[in-house]
Amino acid sequence: MSMNGSQRFDPTTAQAASIWPIGFAGGAAVMLIGLVLSPLIIAPLGAAIAVLSGIAWARGVHAAETRNVEEPEPEGEERYPRNSFLAWATLGIGGLVAAGVALPVAGFAALPSLLGQRRRPVDLGPLDAFPEGRFVIATFLSDPEAGEVSRRAAYIRNNGLVGGVPSFTAMSSRCTHVGCPTQPNGPVFNRQHRTERTPSGDVGLVPTLPAGGFGCPCHGSQFDEEGNRTAGPAARALDRYEFSIRRGHLWLDRLYSVSHVDGSGAAVRTNRIALRGAGEPATGPRVMAVPRQPEQLTSTKPDKEH
């Protein structure tokens, strides 16, 4: 066995250099997991760990080379250390693999919000289809191009005129626990069902009398007639729809979330927040750990129904 020169081995540098590949791999794993659980918080944290560990890994390899003192090579002969080549090659290949896996997932997760995805307004039919003071269950297609898979339900109540302007309550039927459809805690008059044919598709309208509010058959969450959570594991009140009156028809616009509702009927005041996902509370530290929905509203001020 021949030796070209003397070398000094630094155990501290070798130990540090062996830790950074683990940090790089762990950071990449955290990033990939974060793309599923929390693209806005956990994924960037994992990416930062991977990048910093990769830089430290490369610097540790370089430091180890400079501390391993060798006699100079014969003049005119150049050498590129094999361990340095392998380290950089590993980093490069690992980066390409991570990018190939992460970028498509990140694109699907982030692009809808960046491109400003919006819910299409839905025509529910003429105002006289909604008797004053009574709830009606309206079923409609949120995306007519998608067909029946996009059918949703909303609880609509005509609150009468406020200052000469029609007032409505329009609540989503989806429970804020895990998104199951809720049901009125009172009679549903299916024999009075009517269908309105609108540009948004066929809309089903069924009167109901939810004297006890609304309940979720899946996990027992309960809500009063204004959508406030009264029992069960639901995270907050029922979400609500913006609405508008166009040429004598009631239109549903975007969804928004509320932390709670004060008052009732036309005098209700909704403490409005940005749209939350199923299971996401209205306030508290958990709000920051759950990714936002692509469709968001920025207003957090109380909003009076009109």
C-alpha cells in the first residue's frame, strides 16, 4: 500500500459531516409531509432544514478536505477529490428528486389560491319561492359543468324587508366538524317540494320548520336556527353565503365563515372571518397550523345581514 503524503484526521469534522446528510434527508421528508398537512408552515420549514443541512454538508466536506493535509501533487497534474465529487453529486441528485416530487404537489396545493379561484354565483329562483319567516332547504349545483357531484344544500330564510331591501339568511348545510350534511331538527315538508329551472341548473326547494335548529347525524353536533354551535364537536357556527338580488331572483355568492352570530332574523350580526376548512376553529393557535381554503374572504369585521 503506497502513501502519497501524510494526512491528519479530524474526528470532530467527520462526525459533523455525518450528521448533515441525515438532516438533509429528514428535512426533505418533513417538506413532503408538510405539502399534505400544511403547505404554508410545515412544508417551508422542512425545505429550510433540507437546504441548511445541504449547505452545511457541503461545507463540512470542504472543511474536511482542507484539514487533511497532503503533500503537493506533481507540478502540472490536477486532481478533483473523489469524496467532494460524490458529495456534490449526491446533493444535486437529491435536490432534483425532491424538486420532481415536491413541485407538482406544491403547484396543486398553492395555484388555486394564487390564481384567485372563485365560487360561481348560483341562481336559486324568484323571491316568491321563499315565504317570509320560513326556512327552505335549497339544493343546487355549485358547478353545473361538474354535474350532480357538485350538488350542495343551503338553509334559506326570508327575513322580510329591512329598509325596503329584502333580507335573507343563507347558511351552508355542511357541519363545521368534518363536513357532513346536517339536517333540520324539525319537520321537512317533502310533499311541498318544488323545482325551479334556472341558468344555474335545476334548484330543489323544500320548506322546513327547524324548531330545534339543525343537527349532524354523523357525530352529534347541534346548531341553533342562526347556525350557532350549541353542542357536539363542531369547531364553530355554520358557514354562510353572501347573497344578492338580481332581476327578482335570489342569488348565492361566496361562502364565508363566522365565529358566532348575535341576534336573530333580519337583526342578526355575524362575526365574520375568512373562510375556514372543516374542523378548523374560528380563533386560537390551531388556526395558523391549518392551511387556508383557496377561496377566502379578507373581512374580519362584524357583518350585518341585509
